[in-house]
Amino acid sequence: MARKKHQSKIIHFVVTLILMATGIYYLGLNYVPQKWYETQMMAPNQNEAYYVNQWCTSDFGRKEAVLWDLTRVDCLSKDYAIEFDFAKKWAESAGQALYYSKMTKKAPAVVLILNSLTDYRYVKRIERIDPNIKIFLIKAY
């Protein structure tokens, strides 16, 4: 009887260890450390235009630059065609940045506005699309 109880504890310990290791691995796939990306803290609960105005100053770039096909780049700098968007709209922002890059012959960049800690998962998705997209983050939570 004592031997069965001892084996049960060992099995319980091994299963717990496996579950913990799996959880740590899963979090490692989804978590993006903030130090890897240039991050600015800004006021939460604002609209996209607020963040564009705060981030894209006149000495850095041109806001709402109109292209020949009447599309508008949120911020056009010397080096980047930058699209701003909330993190949940990551796919749209990446697509627009790539398009504006082709149209302007500048490197693509996105500024993701993070509303919560869980929004970091969207950064990984942009990395998977194209590692050449420059990513900037605005922490608005």
C-alpha cells in the first residue's frame, strides 16, 4: 500500500513538472520583451490620431503624407513609411506599411499601440510576416 502511494506521488510530481514546462514554453512563444523594441509610454484611451500627433513630430517626419494614388501614410520619415494602428489591427498595419514602402521606396515600419500586456502577441505575428518591418511600440495601458 505504501509503495502505491509513493508511486502515485511520483507520477503526480512528474505530470505537474511536465505541465509547468509546457506552460513556460507556451509563454515563451508569445511573450515579447519590451527591451527588444523602442517603446514609448503614452496616455491610454486615446484615438489613433492622438498617438500619431505625439509620436510623429515635424522634426522627425511628415504626418498624413498623401501619395499619388491618394492613400495617406500616417508618418513619412527620412527612412521609413510608418503606419500607426492599435495592436489588434496588426495585419492591416503590416499590409499598409508594406504597401507604403513600395510606393515611397522607404523601409516599412509600424507603430503598434498596445492597450494591454496581452497585446504583445501581435508583435510576434508581424515578425512572422516580414522580419524587415521595423516595429515601434506605444504602451498605452
